[in-house]
Amino acid sequence: MTPKQKHIAIVGGGTAGWLAALLLQKAAVGAADIRISVIESPHIPTVGVGEGSTSVFRQVLFDLGIDEMDFLRETGATLKFGIKHAGWRKDGKDYFGPIDDPNALGPVPNGLPANWLHHAQISAGKKVADLHLFTHLMRGNRSAFAHKRDRLVPLSPYHHAYHFDQARLGRYLASKAQGIDHIRTEVAGLTRDAEDGHIRALNCSEDLTIEVDFVIDCTGFRRAIIGQMGAGWCSYGDMLPLNKAMPFWLDHDPKHDIAPYTLAQALGSGWMWGIPVQDRMGCGYVFSDAHVSADQAQAEVEAKLRRPIDVRRIIDINPGRLDQSWIGNCVAVGLAQSFLEPLEATSIHGSLVQLLMLLENSPDQLVSGVSLGKIAQFNQTVARQVDDFAQFINLHYAGGRADTPFWQDMTHTGISDQQRNRIVYWQDHAISRADFTPLPQGLPHVEEQLYTPVLDGLDLLQKSPSKAVFATPQIKQTARSALASTRSEFLSAARQAIKNRRFLEEYVQQ
């Protein structure tokens, strides 16, 4: 007699749901006794006004065997090298937040910290972002490729990220999910075990009952499954007060290139995102309705852009996370697990890292039962991951602006105690990886490589702590030589790079 297949059900499609399905399928290769399904409501609309990823997404695409050019062509995605932060400083100046790490290029000299090149740049009185290859590509609106000898040649040693439309990305990922059941139905309720509370079946519309052994909740803000399991909500509203989002589309200006970065434009009561996909710009104003009404916010955007906008709808934001992401045989991923303002593309990044942590348990272990100790450890790590994201986003408001009531509130009382204490500490101590707690198994996280360009961009770092890193003339000379060669190499690469619009039109869309 053939044993009954165990069933892992992913409730909710979209980016998080289909990524979960594909990663689970890869992990379950050879496990014929495990069935994977995506159960997706046919009635959930998508807003789809642009989203950004981090570089982890590109690595996952490669791991899944997805061709990058096919992905770009079919989803209309574009390259992303970082964020241009416009208007966040008290002096009104802009700064770039690149996502590459020049410190990772080669061996670290003995006695120096891992981020030694950043310290060399700071001690030389130069902007940290200027050391990064990705900053040069962003400034020049260039791709990461050159055309040499009739072929496309990558110029960057780093993984870049992407901008995309969520709806198109979800459909693309679904098209790659061969062998995964796709069930279009609405989950109306749960059948749970009377003893341990585990979900035994999903009760769906049209009297459909689906037996399950493990459930991944990817239902977004509805939290349709984990909400019924007793998960509570931990709010970040005290340090992330933006609680409304006003999304809209803009056409590309045909006279200008397509930017390979996310624009984060600080406005009077929040900030406006600009995410370029191939055929248009996904935009939106994230604002605090304690400081401005929706009508006033729209008027502010239209005055800034000097054109009317077609607002798709007003989205309520309740920034925070679940107090437990994994309860019994159900784990929440994506927007079902947490939501933060989209300033640093934490949503998809967080989903991927959480899935990688989840899959430290094999699919066989997931369906047969994971120990309470492991589940508690997972919940603690995911909670800390999102807490760290929230703190990092809060840091962006520490530039000292005080020209409107919103920015006065953020400058005087809105910065968290943790970030205020860190900023004070880093006035006298060189920022280093030791200042951060890493995630298990070395999974990617927010650490000094992302903090430093933001702190420097906001003019919150001093030269003296970085100078102290280079204690001897020999070490100082090593640093100067490394800076000179790195700058020269990156400037040369950037000059060779194809312009971004040309790359998309001639090499991607062909």
C-alpha cells in the first residue's frame, strides 16, 4: 500500500507565496511523499505600484535556476543598485545608499576591522558612498554590464537588486512552479486538532475541504490563517509613525534615462517613493495622517511634481510584526508576518531570509513536527530581524530636519533611544560589525555595511574614530593605496557600463 502524501499548503500567492513554493519544491527534491500546493483566492486585488528587492533576491533567482534576462524581460523589472535619499538632511542635500560592499572585495589586512575601507574613506574626509561602484552606476544611470566583442559582459563583482511590479512578478514565479498544485479557492475556516491545536484541514468555499500537514500563511494584511491561531501584533507606531500610503503611477520621461535606483524623496509629512520599472514609474507618498490629510498630501505631491496624479487608493499602514510567526504547524511569511514602510525594501528580503531559516528544517521535518524549542528559537530570531529592520528605518529620520511639524516631531522625539544611544556612541567609536548581532548561519542582515553609508549620508559620523583605526604609518599607507586602486577600478568599470535605458531596450527587450 502506498503511504499517503504529506501536504504542505501555502495559503496566498503573490511574491511571498510563490517564492515559498519554489524554495520548498527545491528543498523537497526526491521526497515523493510530499505534496506542495498554493491556495490562492480568486478575489484578492493587487495594487501593484512598484516594489524593490535587495541583492539576496538575485542570489535566490540563480539558486532556483531562473535566467536573469528572462526574468527581466517577462516581468518588466529593472536593475537596482541602491537608494537616492533626497531631502532627508537638515541642509537639504541628497545622498546615495549603495547596496554593494567594497570591503568584501579582498582580504582584510591584519589588525583592521572588516569595514576598513569605509574607515579609510571617512578618515580621508570623503563620502563613504563615493567609494562604492554602485554609486557611480547610479549617478551615471548605468547598468552593470558592458558590450565587448559582441557579447554582454558583467562589470560588477556584487549582486545587484531589482525593481518590479508585484503582480507581474507573482505571475512570473507562478509560471515557474511546475509540479506545484495551484488551487483557486477562498479559505473560510480551519479544522484544528482538539489536543494540540494543529491545523488538520482548510475549509474552503464551495464545500471544499483540503487536508494539510503544514501551512504557510502568505495572505498578506489579512493574516487569514495565523490570525486564527492566536498570534498577536507588536506595533512600531511609536518610532515609525507613517500610517498611510498613497500609491500612483507616472510615465517615464522619454528625454531622460531610466534610473537604476529607488528614489526616496522626503516631503513635509513623510516621503515619496519612486520605483522605475521598464514601462513606467511606480510611486507613492507614505505619510502621517496626524500631520496631513489625504487631500493635503495629494496636493503636496502634485505641487512637487508639477502635475496631477491619479491616486489608486489610500492604504492604511500599521507598522509592526507578529509576536509569534510560527504557531503549531503554521508559519506566517511576508506581509502576514510584518509590515514596515518600504524605505529599505525589507519586505521581500525579510520573506526570503525567513524562508531560508524555515528550511533549515527539511520538508520532512516540517510535516512530521518540529520541536517547540526550535519553533521558539525561530520566533525569537524573526522577531529580532524585524526589530532590527525597524530600528534601521528609524535611523533615516535622524538627519536633523525641523522645517515642518512632522520633521520637528521626528527630530525631537521620534528617534528611538537605541538609535540615539548608538549615534552618540559612534561619535567616539569606529562603527564595526561587533556593534551588531548577526543572524544564525551567517544569513544576510542589516549590519555596518548598510548603516555606514546612511550615517555618513546624514552627516552623523566623525573622522577621528576612523582615523584611530589606522594606528601606524604603514597601515595608513596600505589604506591610502587600497582606496586609490579601488576608486580607479570602479570609475573605469562605470565608464564602460552601458546606459540603463539602452541596456533594457537593446539587450533585455530584444
